[in-house]
Amino acid sequence: MAFKDADEVRKYIGGISKAGFDDPEIGAEMQATGIVVKFAFSEPDANLVIDMGRGEIGERAGMAAPGATMKMTADLGSAYWQGKVNLPLAMARGKIKVERNVASLMKLAPLGKQLFPEYLAALEADGRQDLLVA
């Protein structure tokens, strides 16, 4: 099964970024990067902008311009947060399309890995085992 709508994408994938900002250690490391990333998801369509330097998560209006944009299906984004996607390989195969500063995104990958258990716990707590990747 897939996400029901854009609000679910923002709830779970945006929520994991919020969890990162709320963690004193991970949040400080995220903010130190100063990176602004836009995630453009499809199936369902949902945009999510994360301003690491300001610790803000939104849909774009009034936010800083992104230094990089990542485009992928929402299911692939969810699989990534479950530790099931090799980021460089998915980019090389065109499953994740990146516009602009690819190098800045690679700085975030080690931080993201620390949040995989939190993402899985959020899905399980809401009874969304249908979104878990085997």
C-alpha cells in the first residue's frame, strides 16, 4: 500500500526531519550544515522544504530558496527512511533525481541514518505496517 495523500507524506517524512531537529545532537549537526533541501515527491505529489540552518520544515512559501532539490516517488522516500535505499546507487540509476548541489546532500546521509529507527517506530505506532518495506 502507499501513502493516502500528500498530508501523510508530510506527516511521516516531514515528521522524521522534525524528530532530527528535536534531538539535541542530531539537530545541532543538521543545523550546522546550513543546507536547504526541497523534496519533490510523486505518487502522491507532495513538496517538502527543509531548512537545516533554521530548523524549519514547510512547503516553500516564505522559506529560503533550496540549494538542492531531490525528486522521487513518496514510496521510495519512505523506503529510504527505513534504511532500504542506497542513496548514491538510486541517484545513479535515476530513481532519485537531484538538481543543483549533490555534494551538500551527501553530507546529510550519515545524519539521516541515525533517524531510521525513529521513522520505523512512527509507522509502527500508527499501525502503518503497510508502508514497511520487507
